[in-house]
Amino acid sequence: MRNYGGDFEIARSVSLLDDEFEVVLFEGRVSLRYVKYFAGMAAGRLSGMEGVTILRTDRVVVTTVEQGPAYAQIDGEFAGHLPAEVRIVPRALTVLMPGEYGGGAGHVMAQ
């Protein structure tokens, strides 16, 4: 989805109907950099910001270079440990959505 943490649009150019993710990567470990990223996200200006990389893909493999366990989360919920692979599987899920989102009223879209 395009939102993160509620109403913040972190991936503005994506749709639930897309066959690709928009992966937004933030560089750095210093908390102060993330204040800048948050301001860029709130202003809708992440694209082109120094330290921000935006990619489109149908598959993501997440690993770590750190020692010890690294945790993965999905929408704030524990999802396991790294490494993790996340991918788009076309037509793997049937979604009922309002007609104005991408089809007629009560349209059922197989993703």
C-alpha cells in the first residue's frame, strides 16, 4: 500500500492493482536523518532526496550484515527473522473493493 503509519503516503505512485512493489530505502543510522526523511515524506518530496532510494520490483530479498537475529515486521506485526523474501504473486488473492478504486461497483479483482 502507499501509506505507512496511517495517513502518511510513503509510496505515492503505487496502486493495490500493481504487479510491482515500490521499495523505499532510507540510508543512515543517525536518528536526525530520519527527521529529514519524515519531513520529506510529509511534504511529498521523498523522490530525489539525498539518502533516499526508490525502486520498483516484484520481488525483494531482505538480509542483514549485523551479527545476531534481525526481526522482520509486516504492518507493525512480527513476521519472523531475516533473511526474508517478499514477492508479488499475481492472481494469488481475490480482493473486493469499491468500484471507484479500479472497476465497476462491487468489482472483484483477482490479484
